[in-house]
Amino acid sequence: MTRTTRTTRTTPPRPVDVEALFPELVPFRREATRLHPRRGEPGIRDSSVGGPLLWPSAEPWPHCADDHPVTRLSDPSEDPVPLVPVLQLYAADVPDLPFPPGTDLLQLLWCPYDHERYYAPWPELSWRASGELGEVLVDPPRPADAPHTYLPEPCVVHPERIVEYPRWDLPEELSQDLKERFDRLKEQSGWSYWYALSVAPGVKVGGYPHWTQEPDWPDCPDCGRRMDHLLTVDSAEFDGGSAKTWLPVEDRPPVGEIRDLPYEQRKAVQRAPGLMIGDMGGVYVFICSRCPKMPYDHRSDSS
């Protein structure tokens, strides 16, 4: 099966030289890979958001048997709920992912109902060797009445490596030391460090979580050290405060701004998978790559 042909998505260059203006941030720089999902028809051999998974037919499809709270958006049944595909990534497309030895495929599924800790979907993670799966499951089960905002539409991805600097994760003392210079930059140029220069929103791998609330890093249950951010599944690729710098060059309208476009046309760029985690929040997945079993955990800020 051939792989989907993708076009490029390019984040515009930062409007200022962050490291020249704020050399104190250099030790905190991190590389991330923006995935830029856009609606399409990915196959099982493609990296995708919401696309079909390369899932072995001999392995039972995962279900969630937890109790799910009734909300204004959903009234789940008491039967186990089949998980839904959210993300599939091949090492060839995102080589910076810390794949365990012998694997080249990451799959993320989640339960598409709220769970009480975060009132957000509950993810499960699998690492696989794509060449050793044998016969593939053709028609996995789907939940009957799950909230549509937790069911990602099939999207192809356009991986792009970028550099990030911390926002919420900037140490408090350093944040206070830099505040006057951040404010002066905003006053003189109109560019906000917090929205335009720090952490990329959207679906991505690595870098910093795009927290919308206070950071909540989990500790590894095996070694006790703080876990590493693996990936973010965000509600949107940009918002009104960040579109100027995080909207890819290829998606910019020839005239006017993205906010001037009709809603459905803007949504196809801003929220292609159709997800909405609370009020424009996200689900963040963490791993401990230092431990042999590579345990994982997640957090969500859904408001």
C-alpha cells in the first residue's frame, strides 16, 4: 500500500531573535515537531490523526470498562466502550520520538467519554514493530453515541520541527527577571513572548506542553523522577492571540487574515480533526524513557 503524499506546512520564522534578546532562555530551548493535521484519507501505513490503525487482527480491540459520568454532552451506556484511534506515528515521519528498541510505530487511542479526574478523554498508548504484525484488523468496533468532539476526523499530518521556549514552565524567578524586557518588547514591537515566541499550540510531539492552566507534570511510578512530555493532542492549531505567528505560511489567505474567512474554511485549518477538549484545552501524554518499561501517564486541562 502506498503512503499518502503530503504537502509542506511551515511555521513562519520568529519575528525576533529570541535567543539574542533573551540569552537566559537558551538553556531552556527544546525541539518539538508540529504535526499540522489536515483533513484527508490516510491509510494504515500512514502517520495520521484520527485515521485507521495498523492493528493486528489477533489482538483484541481495547475497550474502556470504567464508569463514565453523565454530562450535558453525553449519556454513556454501562457497556464497555471501544476506544477510538487518535494518533498513529511512524518513525520515518517523526524520528525524534523516543521509540523503544525494536519498534517504529506509536499508536494512541482514547476512550471518547469524560473521565472524572479531568472530564476529558482517557488515552492509551502502544509501541509496535510495524513489520511484525501479521494480518491487520479491517473493521474495528466504534462507539455508538460518543460526543463528536472526542471523535477525531481522519487527517493526514505534515510534520515540521521547530524550537520552543517555556511559557508556564519558565521558572518563576527567571520569569520575574525577564518580565520588564518581555513587556518592553511587546510595547515596542507588538510581539508577546507568551503567545508569539514561546510554546506552539496544536497537535505536536516533544517540546513543552501547551498548558492552559498551571503545569501539572507527573512523576514516574517506577523511578520517581519527573516524566518527559511525549505529545500533545490540542483542540486547535492556533487561537486569536497566536495566529500571527503559529499559522503556517501555506495556510495564510492571499488577502486579509484567517479570522476573516468563513467559519468552515477557517475551521479546516484551525481545528481540522474537529476536537474540542473542554474549552479549547488539550490532552498531554508523558513517558519516562529512562525506565526499561517506559511507563506513561497523561494530564488534561479541559477548561
